[in-house]
Amino acid sequence: MADDPTPSPDPTPTPDPAPTMFDGEGNFTENWTHLLTDTTLHDNPTLKASRNIEALANQTVSAQKLVGMDKDRMVVAPNEASTELEWETFHKAAGRPETAADYKFARPEELPEEYYSQELATAAQELMHKLGLSQKQANALFEFNNNAAIAQLTSDTQDSKLAMTALKDGLYADWGNAYEQMKHDGDVAINKGAVGESPEFKARVVEKYGNDPDLTRLLANLGKVYRESGIITAESIPTPSDTQEEIDNITASKVYGIDYVKHGFTRAQHDTAVQKRLALAERMTKSAKTG
């Protein structure tokens, strides 16, 4: 009888891989905490939240910084569901002053006093305290607002100076060589109009007179009326419009025309009219250059 064949041995089972804390990318595996000897750490949420060694190290360093910290500063960031007390505790820990009046503000030197409102600053203090801002945060907002106000004021001042220059140029163009006299006439009008008033009143008017072309024109015209009526005495310097009117009158006169002899005028009289018109025209040219 033939021998029975020898049966093949059963294959050796492949053992399951040993549990490991790290995957191929160096991150913790899903249940890595279960490999720790201390079973109380197996389901610790802080450890399970760490993705890798670096994250765990950062958490450890952050925890060490809290050791010995004032307990009043160790607060949880509030949310919409937090109580008023929780918000107050958080604001205090974040550095908010005890009261709104404890915010320390001072008007910048670059901002004129008349453009600084203490009432507005007080209202800002109350709002900042309500929002829970620290002194540092409040200072940043205060500085931002003041810088914006200073920039706007500087821009407005520059625009005002440009407008004032344009108006003064208009006075020069209108008055020409008579500009200084017209200014003098205005000074006389101020002196007469300020009789019986205080020195402070006169000083305010003089300051405006030198910086407001419209007021300058008004008072100069009033002073001119005084001069022409004999209330004040001064040599009259004609304005460009006065000079142009005189030129037009000479041009329209018969003594200036080419047929002056026909109208009974002599050559000497004609030449005098021509020379006077030339002199007036030259005055107009100088006046235009002055303006």
C-alpha cells in the first residue's frame, strides 16, 4: 500500500503591527494617548487636541507661562452668552482703567485750542470705557482722530491762503499804484469808526482788515469817500479804472484828434494831449505789472 502523503504545515499567521504613536508624517496617531502608561491620560482632551510633538511642546511652554500669574488675569475670553460680570472681569484683565475719567488724554500742540473739544474728549472716554479699551488702545484711537483733525485743518488753512491770495491779487489789479493809498484810506476809516470803542475792538477790526480782502475793499472805499468829501486830506492816487477813464476822455476829445486845427486847437495843445495820454498809458502798464 502506498504511503500517505505528508500533510503541509499550517502557515504561520502574520502578527499585527505593534501600536505606534506616530504616523508616517510624524503626527500623532488617532489613539496615541492610549499607549501612555498613565491610564488617566488616555482620554485627556488637551493631549488629544495636540497633532504632533511641536504642538504639544507649545502647549507645555504656554502652560508654564501661566504658572505664578495673577489669578485676576487668568480669564476666559467671553462670548455672546457671557454674563456682564464675565465681561467686566475680562475688560479689567485686559487693562481697562477703573473709570472712564482714568483715561489720560492731552491736546496735541499742533491742534489749536479752539479746535479741541473737551466735551467730545469726555464723551470719547465714556465710549472707550464701555467698549473695554485699554489705555494703549485708547491712545491709538485718540492719536488717529487728532492726526486726522490736524491734517484737515492744515488742508483748510492752505485752501484759505490760496483763496486769500487770489482776492488780494484782485485788489492789486483793481487799485494798481493806488493800492497803498486805498489801504491807508481804510486805516483812516477804521480810526474814525472805532472812536468810542475799546482798544480790543479796534485791534480785532485791524486784524481782520489786513486778512480779509472784502473788508479791506469796503473800508478802503469808505475811506475814499471821506477823502473825496474833505473829511480827510490826502493826495489822490488814481486807480486803474480812474486812469482808463481819463485815457478814454482824452481819446474822445477834439484836441486829440487829427483834425484838432479844424476845431480851433493849436499844435502845442494837441501835442500836450498826446503826451498826457502816453503818460497815462504808461501808468496803466506799470499798474498791471504791480498787480
